[in-house]
Amino acid sequence: MGSMRWALVLHGGAKEIVPEKHRANRAGCLDALAAGAAVLRSGGSAVDAVEATIRVLEDDPTFNAGRGSVRNADGEVEMDAAIMDGDTLDLGGVAALRDMRHPVSVARLMLREAPTLLVAEGARRFAEAHGAEACAPAELLVAEDADHDPGHDTVGCVALDMRGNLAAGTSTGGLEGCPAGRVGDSPLPGCGLYADNSLGAVAFSGDGESISRGMLAARVMQSMESQPPQAAIEQAISQLGRIGGEAGGIVLDRAGRIGWAHNSPHFAVGIVTSEDETLHAYLHKSEEAPHA
């Protein structure tokens, strides 16, 4: 049974945001929050809200996803994305995907398929066969054209809908200059994301290899069996002390409680809930007013 409560948390990347880009990062988060909140407010599903939110971020060249993607060592754009449904534990992921406008929507198409992850040419063929929106490489405003900071700014979202269902999603335009075919944490369950109605939903951003080595999403889920979301996400980020690297994470539990943390210089985060429908955007955890 649903509680009629809903919540949405998004991130635009764990990175350093130079002062002249602060406004664009906040504005992009607010636009995406509005899209996701509209879905949840009208009784839509958590999966729908996550997809709608991330599509807006993919269309904003401020962020390293979709139109703001970066080039690999071969000068190509290869994108990763995933969505996970906390109700069914269905997972849809794509990696090293080329020539698609909205990788998150290709991941959504994968959600009910038997495979959990398709890569490279296989992912592109699947997208074409299922009518996903294609785009020529020139239509992607890669970093040098988009004038953004090509950091580790994977975008992500977690949502809780009125029926009590949770979902998580991620999308990234890759790591600038990385080897062709490189896949980070974003489409890997237990690393860059996870969602399970019995516990919560989580999404990460940052140094993909470090996040994967630490299985950070899995750590958060396990911690939430005995801890609130904020403590769980902080504990996961602390694991990077052993591995090295920067990351940020967002998490929702099944009661709609929110947690987020980062060890990166900045972490663009947006929050909106049914209890406070004001759209909030932050660039650092210290900006968030302490809870009573």
C-alpha cells in the first residue's frame, strides 16, 4: 500500500564547479527537479519520474550526460546509463552507447528485458530496433563545445512514488580521454546505483573505478538494514579513504528519508518532496539547512 508520500532527489555530478558555473548547475538541477516532481505529484511511477528527470539533465550541456558528453581517446562519444525498479528489481543498462539522444530512455527500454546490460554496438542496435531517439555525433555538444567542466559529473536520480515504489537511475557522457569501450560505475548494479523497495534507492557519481572497487551502492543498501540513509551514505563515502578517489551519493529509504554526502569539492544536488514542494538545489552539503 502506498502512503501518498513522494520524494525525488537528483544529482548533477561530484566535481569542482567553478564560480561562473554555479548558476547554470543550480538552474539545471531545478529544471530537472520540476520535471520529476510533476510526474510524482500526478501519481506517476518512480521509474517514470527518474527517466523524466534524467532526460532533462541529458538535454542540458552543463552536465556530462547526453548533450554534454565528452570524447574518449579516439575522439568518440560513448555514453552509459541505467535504471533500476525497486519493486521488481528489474534493471536496464547500456554502456559505450553511441548516437543516441537520451541514453536513460534506452536503459528504460531495457528494463523489462532479460539482459541487464547491453554494450556498444549491441546497445545501439537494441535502441534502434526499439525506436529510441537517435542523433548524429555532431548533435552532441561535447565538452569543448558546451563550455562545461569535464569532470566526473555523471547525473543520477532516486525517487519514491505514492505507491511506495522506489527507483534509481544514472546517465553519463564518459570520462574525457578514456580508452574506447571504458565502462564506469554508472550502469553497474551495486556500484553506481541500486533500488529495492524493502530498503531504499541510491545513485552515485564520481571516480567510477573507485566506486566500482568499493561497491558503494551495495554498501549503502546493506547499511540501511540498520542505519538511517544519511549515516549509510556517509559510511560508504568514507570507504574511499582506503581506495582513493572522489564521489558523491544520494539515497532515499522506503520511508522517504533522504541522505546525501560527498568528498568532492562540490556536488550538485536537487531535492523535492510531497512534504516540502519547494525545489531545492545545492552545490555543497554545507548549504543545506540543518534539520530540526
